[in-house]
Amino acid sequence: MSMRVRRRRPPCPTSAVVVSSLNCAATPAACLLSALLTNCESEESGMAEGKSTEFKPRVIVFCCNWCAYAGADLAGVSRMKISPHFRVVRTMCSGRVDPELILQAFVNGADGVMVAGCHPGDCHYLEGNYRAMRRVAFLKKLLGSMGMDPERLELQWISAGEGVRFQEVVNAFVERIQGLGPNPFGPGANATPREAGSSRAAGEMEQPGV
Ligand code: FES
């Protein structure tokens, strides 16, 4: 008689990622991002079946639990009109978003990644958002040196009461990514040495609201 042994999946290495809608908090972060992007793609292909060949970007927004996520929630319950081309990953703090996780999102096919946290001075873990600021600046340089447009990565400060701001920054970011086109390093893409149309020098960063 053979017995089937059920293997437990390893825990999420970041311990910070929770995607309640997919009920997969216990999967590794890489799987989670991949699942999220696949979910994004399948929902959209279902909606647009046989209708349009227009590029639909896949954007990941890492939201800190205490401010940006609450802002996203407010935008949702207020029924604000937001682009359908993004998925939220909730983390406890923007400083908890590991650079590897951001790169993993791009490797898994995200066309753009936004990190959204509390305004400077408001981080519930004191300095997490300053850490996020340094990491995003570093990653922008890295992406630029790899030939990817650094504008595919964005850092924003959004408070719990700023539902309108969440709507505005996400819509503007999705529109920008739509203009940049598909991720040149995503699965199945033909990577080019340099992205065309990069208006900003590699690594040059705009500091939101500072
Ligand atoms: S708790 Fe929001 S950025 Fe740290």
C-alpha cells in the first residue's frame, strides 16, 4: 500500500507579505509574486478576450500596512476610479520590502513596481521609510545599469486618509508604465541592452513629498 506524503511549503522568507485575497501567506515570496502576476494576467485576458491587443501593464504596489494600505482601502470603499492593472501586496512597513523582492517582481514579469509607505516622520517603526528611500534609490541605479528604465520603479508616501492621493499616484504610475511598454526582462521578453525613451538619467531619483 502506498502512502501519499503531503509536503509542507516553506514559509514566506520575508514574513511580511500578506495577500489575503489569494490566501497564500504561507508560500515563498517569489511564488506569491508569480501567482499575483498570473492572477492579474488571467483576469485581464478573461475580460479582454478577443477584444483588444492594447498593452495592459502589470504593476505591483507594495503598501505599508499602517498608511498606504489604509489609503488604498479608503480609495476602494469610496469607490474611486482606479486602473485595474495593479495588484497590492501588503507589508508591515515600506522598510520591510527587501530589494530582492522588488527584483523578483520584475523577474516574474511585473512591468512596474511601486513601494508606498508612510510620510517621512510618520513611520510606525520610526525609520523604515527612510530605509525604503535608500533602497529604492539604490535599485533605481541598479536597474539603470542593467538597461531597464529606472522609472519602472517608484516610491510614494501615502497616509491613511489620502485615498484620493492613492488613486492619483497609482493611475499616473500605471499610465507611465503603459507608455514605457512591457518589461524588457520579463519572462519571454527579448531583453534589449537599453530601453528606448528613458527620459531620466539612470538612478536619478525624485523624492516624493520631501
Ligand atoms: S510603517 Fe509605514 S512606512 Fe513604516
